[in-house]
Amino acid sequence: MCGNRLAAHEHFLCTSCVVHLPLTQSHTVEHNLIEKKFWTRFPVKRAVSMFHHDGESTRRLLYQIKYHAHPKLAVYLSSLYAKELKDYGFFDDVDVIVPLPLHWRRQMKRGYNQSHYIARGIQQVTHIPVMKNVVKRIRNNSSQTRLNARQRIENVEGIFQLKHPELIAGKHVLLVDDVTTTGATLSSCAKELAKAQGVNISVLTLAVASNSALPFVQNMYPQPLSMPL
């Protein structure tokens, strides 16, 4: 994030950058604004994001994860967040983790799906199983980056297909991705997951777009964190 060389005990991010991440503290707020993004779209149980996507430093961080072949950074960040959430009982009734799928063409071009690595970091802490084959992305829709809210909703309509509803029937599913912006893509996938009988759905992302003005505390972690992978 800052461009400085890491110390020998640091991994992926320097201590200063970890401590000064613009954390949302959304897991401490009942009916937080991230949850409210989804209320009119599907019956979300819980929704949280680790930090605000609010400037050049966090944008650089997410680009490294998504486009510059640093998926282990996603494992590192999601495992840090999972440790914090676990202490709050966030995962107590979660049965399975489902990473938001990429279309096979996009995944082949990129070489990986960053959401798989986010799910892996959570699994390392919680030991909750990850299911990658429950839902499939059946249409390679165009990028959401330059679209407005209405265009984003239209762009993701019908792009997912539930392949194995029996695997999640009656379970609490945690759907994970890198960023919540308008929530259109996550909602499209969640609606497909909701076709399984008796399913509950929560959402976790590493970041939330800065147009969601959540209160946050810069220093969630009073002690410097360093966690090798």
C-alpha cells in the first residue's frame, strides 16, 4: 500500500498499513449500511466488509489482489478479518462458504478467482467447508467498473445458475467476494442461491465502496499484526 520495503517479520503489508486500514467495524453495528444494500433484493441474514475502498492506497491493494497475481494477499487479509469476526460469533451458525464465481473465460485469462482465496483465508480460521461448484457463472458479462447503479443491475441479470441446490438446502451460506459496490452482482448470485430450499445467506467482502458512509475506527487492532502464510 505504502510502497515501503517490508521488515523481516512482516508479511504482505507493513505493520503501519495494517493498523491504518480504514476499517468499517460493520460487524459491531446491528443492521449496518452494508446489510441495508441488500434488504430490498434478497433476505440477507448478515453482511459485513473489512475496510472502506476509499482512496488510492486501498485501490492499489485490491488491484494487486484482483489483477496483478497476488491472490495470497486475499488469504492474508481475509484470515485477519475472520479472526476478528470469529471473536464476535459471526461464524457460529455458518455451514458453508461459497466464493462468488467467475466466468471460466475470465478465470482462465486471470489465472485464478480472487474470491476463492478470500474463502480460503476464512476457512483457515473457521474450518468451515468451501463449496465452489454450487453455483456457476453462465454468462461472461462486461465489467461493472464504469456502469451506473441501474446499468450494473441490468448487466448482472441472469448471469448465475444454481447447479447443486441439494448441497446447500437448509444451510446457512456465506457468500464472499472482494468488493461490495452497489451489491448488484452479489445480489444476483444470492437470488440464485436462494432457490435452494430453506437456505439462509450472509455476505462478506474485503472492501465496501466509499459511497457507503459507514462509521469506522482506524485502529481495530491495538497490537501490530503479523501472520505468515
